[in-house]
Amino acid sequence: MQNQVSDNNSRHPQPSNSSWLAELSRTVVLSIVLALGIRTFVAEARWIPSGSMEPTLHGTPNQWEADKIIVDKLSYKFSNPQRGDIVVFSPTQELQKEQYQDAFIKRVIALPGEKVELRNGKVYIDNKGLSEKYLATGQRTAIDVCTSGQQPPFLSQPVTIPANSYLVLGDNRNSSYDSRCWGVVPRENIIGRAVIRFWPLNQVGGIDKSPLYR
């Protein structure tokens, strides 16, 4: 005759609905806290709303057709932006005066203490022409795009970049509202560096795939 097995050994107690809901709530809250923490301190996803960084990044007001990127927010807590970095930054005081509220994305061109000037459609830093192979053929760097805002435009004459500030330009020089027009970006305004494109799927990967200034 077979021995009976105790119900205490054959069955696990079923959790009540209240304990299940409490566990689910804790999981959801923890997930939200982690997501917000990562977005605040480590990285965040953004999409490109304009064509100012063409051809490097495709932008359009329709976010489903625009490139989507990951912005590294951690690296600049341990190091400074470098020439060639594509950075996302909050509007400067000059831009706020023009009622800009959304973040901008541009490329770092000149660093603190460097002298910058424009000659014949080309950027010169400390009297040396800058090689910019990321620009599309026929692009010129001039101040004729500065039809609004500060007049005369910031780069209408040679300028030395102040401490803790950066001069930034869009890769689409013929259609970019950037430092040429309104001035430099304070270090404190920089949110982070664009490092990875994750949309469209056929272009997933690093944004600048080769060293820019070698």
C-alpha cells in the first residue's frame, strides 16, 4: 500500500492577489527609477529634428524618418570635449533670448583658448586651415547664413574662444544656425556626446567611423 504524501510537501502556498500586486508595483517602480537614473546620468536616446548635421546625421521634423542616436552623458564628467565630437547641448543665453528651448546638436570645432577665423569659406584655427572631411562637397563656412540673431555675427571677425567654452558648427554649413551666428557654448550647457546611431537599422553603429584629424 502506497504511503500518502502530505499536502504541505506536494503544494506551494499560492500568493495572494495583494502580494502579487505589491511585487509588480515594486518592480515597475524600480524599473522607472533605473531608467530615469540611466537617462539622467549615463545615456539617453534622441532623434535628429533638422538637417543641420547632414550628411553625417539625417534630420527631419518627422521623427520616424530621422536618425536616432544615443548620447553619452557620462564621459564628459571625467574628460573634456574634443575637436570633432558631436555634442548635444541646451540653448545658450543668446539662444534663449531668441526663445529657443530645445537642445541643439553640433560638432565641436574650436577649443578654449584657440583663435578662430573664417577665410574664403574655410575655418582657420590658430592660423592653420582645418581639414573637415565630413563636409559634403561644395560646403562653405561663411557668415551669410546668419540672417537673424546677433548682428554682426559672432565669427564676422577673428575670435579667441573663452575658457570653458566651445565653438560648434553644423556639418551642413549651408543650412545650420550655429556658433558662427550666436557665439560659443559654455561647458556647463553640454549634455553629452552623440556616440551611436541606432536607427535606421541599416546604419546602426558608431557615428564617426574613422579618426577625423589624422
